[in-house]
Amino acid sequence: MQPTTTNIKTKVLAALLTIAALAAGQTAWADNINISADATDLAMTDGNTYTVTATNVTITNRITVEGTVELVLGTGTTLHAPKGIQVSESNTLTISGTGALTIDETAYKYAGIGVSDQGNCGTVTITGGVINIQGGSNAYGIGTAGSSSARCGDITITGGQVTVTAGNFSGDRYYAIGGLYGYGSLTLDWTNTTDYIILNNGCYGLASFSLVDGKELYIEAENGGNNLIATWARIEKRDKGLTLKPLTDQFNRNIEVSSINDFPQKYAYTGEAFDVNYIVKDVLGTTLTKGTDYTETLSPATVQNTGNYTLTVTGTGSETSGYYGSHNAVGFEVASDLIKEEAGGQKYITMGQQIPNDTVIYGVVWPSTGLNSLKIHHYPDNNGRIAVWR
């Protein structure tokens, strides 16, 4: 069968379009485009996947996203995009793979990933990679920049080792992720136990926060403090960096990361031996039972005389079941200078020194105005109430 004139014209037109696309440096039918070492500009267009294939690639200008695109960080590769990635409203960027991405020289009022001076941020999803994102001055790491009315989009991080840092600011404060209050969302998850998310200065403004499929992330404690479950209240508007890590069942059962609560650091000497009282909780906040979940070791073993003591709690289980490991030893003191006696024989508690603001001892919160001295008297015939003099 001979081709018709119409068929010939159609094929010629298709060939001309293909030649035009080749001349522009991209094949029109490709949905997977390699980013090579000699690339300096990158405009990612709708429906395409862009894969970093070279060991070291630097895109000098700000990368742009149009439509829905995916950026794959190939194994062993590094993409340096100093000016960041522009993802405006109605556009979607997904970053995947195991390679590295660094954004560290973003301009004034440009988010590391998101929008520049004006406009709303699009949708950003990160599923893998070693990623470091720094926002420009007066800008978020991911989200918006420079405009009080700019809205953040939907941000999802489900895997990888991701560090997001807010830019320096003048006037309004900026955070790792965020935008205008009440818009956008943040969804977090983890894929591998080695994943983590570092939020330098926390987040702000998002309408919703969620964790995927019931999996939890915990906030790694600093300076011997307690590990806490990541919640919006704990990551919003922070003035320091927060490291979020996967909370696995095995991690939660490790006594080493448990918390010891309601444990006074100083006891009054009475001459009698006594038990110390405290509460042990795992990372999820479950109260543990002494003798069932853990054992107690005191040094010295009997708490009676004045001096310094240590408490250590040790799990009764193993890495495969029950609680295991030991909590770092916690120190406390038995002191004789806490209880004094007045001329009339009435006893009272005193610190005998300047009391720091808001100090808590024996369940009593000292007033916020610093005190030079304080006496607490107990009246058994006055319904158990105390009287305070200063």
C-alpha cells in the first residue's frame, strides 16, 4: 500500500519537530535526562526525570522547575546547586536517590528550595539522598522568602539524611521550613534507621504536621537531656537546631535513652535510711516498673549518711525483647544543712545561699524574683499547708 500525501506530510512534520528538539539539546520523547559534569544551567520541565550521573556537578545558576519533575541523585554523585531550586506554586519537585545535594550560596530573599522574593511555594518531596539546604538572608531553607504574604506548599520528607537551615534575617525571623501562617503542610517519615532530619531553627506557619503510617521520629537530646517524640509543638519556632531520628522499637526499649523524672538532686539528712523515689519513662512516655522492666543500683547501697550518691537503672531484658541497657548514673546528695531549728524548737528548710530564679526543689517552685533566703515551715495543725517567709 502506498502512503498517502497526508501521511507523508505528517511524517515530515514529526521529523522536523524532532530535529528542532535535538537542536535545543534535548530529545523530545525522553523522560529520563542525564545531568553530566559539564552542565551549568538546568531548567527542569514537566514530566521529565533528571538524573545526576557525574561524580561532581555544579549548576551555577538557580535551577528552575516547571510542572512535575523528579531529580535523582545517582549513587556516588554530588550536585552543587549554590543558588538553590525555584519551585513556585502549582509546580512539584521530588528529590530521590542516594547521592548528595548541596545548596549553600542562595541569594538574599531566596529560599534554598522554594520561591524567591515574591510568590507562593509549590510542592517539595524528598525521599532520599544526603541533602544540605541553606536559605538566603530573609528566607526559609525550604518554603518562602521575603514576603509576609507568601505561602508555603506541601513539604514531605520520607527518607535520606537531610539538613535544612534558615537564612540570616533582619526584622522577621525565618526558620528551616515554612511561610505565611496557616498554609502548607509538613509530612515526615523515615525509610532507613540511618535516616535523619536536622531542622536548624525549627519550622513555622504550616497548617498541618503529620507522620506517615504511625512511625515516629524522636528529637535527639542535647547535653544529657531527655529524648522527646517529634511533635509540631516541639519543632515549631525553635531558636536552635533539632535533630530528628527514626524511633524504632529496639531504640525505644533501650534504657540508655529513657528518662528519670521527679528525682530530687538533694535530700535532707535525717539520720534514718530511706528509699529514693523517681519515675522511669521510655521515649514514648510509658512509665516503667522497677523489678519488671529495670533494676536499681545505688552507690553507696544504703542512702542514709550525708554525702554524694549515684543511681543507675538497668533493663531486665535484651536487645530482642524487653528493656535493655543502662541509663547513665544520676548523682544526688544527702545534706545536713537543709534542716535548721529555731529557738522555739520549730524546724525549717533553708538553702542558706542565693536561690536561682525558678529553682525547683522538693516540688516547690521558688518565686521568679531571686531570693536571698527562704524559710518553709510546716504546720501539721493547719491542714498540712506551709508558710513561706523571705
